[in-house]
Amino acid sequence: MAVSLQHYLVLSALLFSLGIYGVLGRRNVIVLLMAVEILLNAVNIAFVALSRFVVPAVVTGQVFAVFVITVAAAEVTVGLAIVMAVYRRRSTVDIEQIDLMRW
Amino acid sequence: MVLLLRDLFRAALFLITFFLGIAGLYITLQADFLAAVQVLIYVGAVAVLILFAIFFTRQVQQGNPPNRFRWPALVVAALVFIALAGVLANTPWAISQEAPPAYSTGALADALFHQWVLPFEIASVLLLAALVGAIALGKEE
């Protein structure tokens, strides 16, 4: 069977929900960041697939995917810098113990 | 596997496999330049950064335990998947029969530097801000 747009979109939805489980249900902060990367890649697949099947001549989806990759790289950098700063202070990367701002 | 493995290092390696797989998907979607960018940036920079952080914060006893919200998280993830996949698969998309450009680099460059030049410049300022921020956060007192 030919791989159609719906296949790519369902794959994107599946990866997105896996990323949501990773963000909400895991304790290690670095796993959270990896799950956020999964989320961003899932939406990139959706962008590129929609661009290729609905408006192939104009590569707008790929332009947006490039921007998402850029923002993801910047966000991982700053996020890991924060993780290292917190680890230096608290010696843990468990979010159930880094609850300095919780009530 | 990325989320469920106990050993964080193996999980990061699975993340690298994930990024390479996404690059392969881009190639099947005729997005060749984007596949190269994906491998370069995600595998080459983001995954390396994550590996650095894993080695820096190595906690061999715990590894990758689940949260106390794991069952609500599972339910929420399942609901999101059902809602998203249901909507996306059942929407009548206006699929066009044109062929995409053979090499996407030219079309991407055209779009990036004519129509989307302002977000492009703002993205470079964002990268500068991220760089400065990461250095400022990483300094030892």
C-alpha cells in the first residue's frame, strides 16, 4: 500500500503522545528533555509531511521545520545548562526532589 | 525505549537512533536538505549535549525511574493520541498531485531568504541569546 499523508500524521500523533508520556511520567530531568525533543521531532514530521502532500512546490513546512530545529537546539542548550547548575547545587536530577518553587 | 530504559546512556543512544530514523523519514518526504540538517544538528549537537549531561549527572542507582504521575500520564498520552490521530486521519486533506522540487535546497533557500527572512534573523538572535544564557548559567561561582 502506498504511504499516504495519513500514515505520516498518525505517526506524528503517536510520537507526540509518547513524548507527552515522557514529559509527564518520568523523574529524571534529562529524560524530560529527551521527551521534549521527541515532541518537537513529532511536529516536524507533521509539518514536512503536510507540506509535501498539500503544497509540494512551496517548501513552507520545511522552513518551519528548520526553525523548530533551531529553537530546539537553543532550548536544549539552555535547558541542560540549567540542569547542570541545579545539579551542582542540589546533587540530584530527580524532579520530585527539585521542588524549590512548589507550594 | 528512550523513555523506558533504566540505563540513561542506552536511552540516549536510542534517541540518536530516533533522530536518524526521523532523518530517513525526511528523505522519503523529499526533504533532503532537512534530513542533512537533522543529522547535523540533532545527532551532531543535541544528542552530544545530552550525552555530556548524562555523564555529568550520573546516578547509577536510580537511572530512569517513573514519576508518581505515571498512570495519569499514560492516560493523558493515550487520550491525546486518540484525539490527534482521530482528527488527523479523518480530515479530508486537499492532497495535490504536483511533484515536489527535486532538490529541496534551492526552494528552501528561496523561501528562507525572501519570504521568511525576518524569522530567520530573529532565529539567529535567539541562538545568540541561548549561547550567552548557557554560558552565564554554566559558570562556576
